[in-house]
Amino acid sequence: MQLSVIIPTRNRADALIGALQSLTQQTFSQDLFEVIVVDNGSTDNTKEVVSSFNAQIKNLIYIYDPTPGLHIGRHRGLLASRANILVYGDDDIKAFPTWLEAINDTFLDQEVVLVGGKNLPDFEVTPPDWIEEQWLKGGNKKVLGTLSLLDFGDEQIEISPLYVFGCNFSIRKNVLLEAGGFHPDGMPQELIKYRGDGETTVSQYVRRKGYKTVFNPKASVFHLASKNRLTQEYFSQRAFNQAISDSYTAIRENKPIHLLKKQLKLFIKKYILCKGVETETAYIKGYVFHQKEVKADKCLLSWIKRDSYIENGDINA
């Protein structure tokens, strides 16, 4: 087994069909990869959808874990994996037919530890002009972080690990373990105070160590930009949630709250803001909300300070 494809999912069976279907069309031999779907407590027909692909995907594994949090799914996949290369994909991607073959070929260079590709928009409806403008104005190197979209062209190049987004994130298992695994991410909104900085902590580790990260245009996916994400409200919610992630990081690094203005500037630089979207206000509210929650809840502070979430990422532990 050369690759372990890991897809965490929760109540998105319809989108998952497209992701699994794209894995049946890979140019890479099915003898050489496994697909691990980790169901984080779905109440829809996710299990039935996965079962319907048993005859089409040779090495298909279904794991159920009701514990909330994207890190749970990511780590359950890690612990169940048989390959040394882990290929993380979101449940709403549609992979290029060359996705897995390109990932495998890129890792033949033993210096490479992290691989990404294009994350192209799969717009559910025609996007508003202000979203289209943000996406297109990047020229040959386009990034729209709020929708996890990225296109660095048609040449294989070495890039910063911060430009390998979680929806299309392939890494050597030993490096992920060295990094301590993923931090919390993708919490239900009612548990949003437990959100962390997700795969960013892994990317930062790769950058600190000076490890090689590669963008391969053949290792690309289409990423769903659903109708509800193409709204000003969604962009504001993402800003609020991103602020929680940044507050989490600041607390782990023992940074004082007065660095909020600096954090806001970094956010504005990273996430292109569009006219009419009140993302700055939402970001500030999210940051202040999280800092207040931490001051009021010692258990939350302990959660943030954990060394690793691999073995037990349950918020009640």
C-alpha cells in the first residue's frame, strides 16, 4: 500500500458521492491505495453512501466516531492507515483523475514531505461579481483562502507549506507524527470555542524544519463552493471563526491580547477582503469572544494547551 486517502465527513452524504466517484476514476492502480472514510457522527445516509462504493473502490474502509471535530476524523484516519503517505481530502472535492498518481510520483523525491495542487472552484451557482473578481485578480497565482481555492499555474514548483490547504493535503506519515498531528478544526458552531488552527500547525512545523513542499498541478481537485458559501454572511462567519483560530494560536504561543491589531492586519493580508463584507468587524468579535471564553473557562485553556490531540481529542477528556 503506497497511499492512504483519508476523508473525514459529517452529514454531507450528497457531496461525498462526488468525492468517492472521482476516486473510482484514478489513473493510479487501486491495488496501491486505500480510502478511509471517517464519519464524525453523521445522522444522514453517509454509511449507506460509502457502502454503495464497496464494489467500485477495492480498499475502502468506513470508520464511525461520534466525537465532534475535524481533527478526530483526521487522526482516526492516521491511526488506521497502512501507507506511509497520507492523502487528506475534504468530502466535497472532486479529484482530477491524475490526483493520486501525481501525488505518488512527487513523493518519489525523498526530500519532499508535503504536496498540494490546484483547488479549483466548483461553483454550485454563478458566484457574485465580488467573489469572481477576488478569485480572478490573482493572475497566474490565484488564492481565495476563505473558500480554500488556489491555482499556482501549470508547472510543478516548490512552495511555502502554508499554501497546501486541508482540502488537498498530502504528507509523509512520519512528519505528521513528528509535528504532533493536527490541531482542532471544523467544530460545530455550538462548540466553536474549541476550534484550533487545524493543519496550519503542521504546515508551520514543516516550514520551521525547512522541509520541502511541492505544488503539482496534476495533483489537483475541484472544491465545492456551495450556494451558502457565496454570501457576505458566510465570509463574515469565516472571519469570526478564523479569529478564534488565531486567538488559539496566540494563546499557545503566550502572546498577549494587545496583539489583536497585529493579528487583524495579518488576517487582512491573508484573506482578501471585498467591499461590503464586514469581515473586519466579525474578525474582531471572534477574537474577543475567544479570549473572554478562555478567561472564564479553565478547562478550555487546558484544551488549548494540550501537547497533542492524536490519541484523545475529545473535549470532555
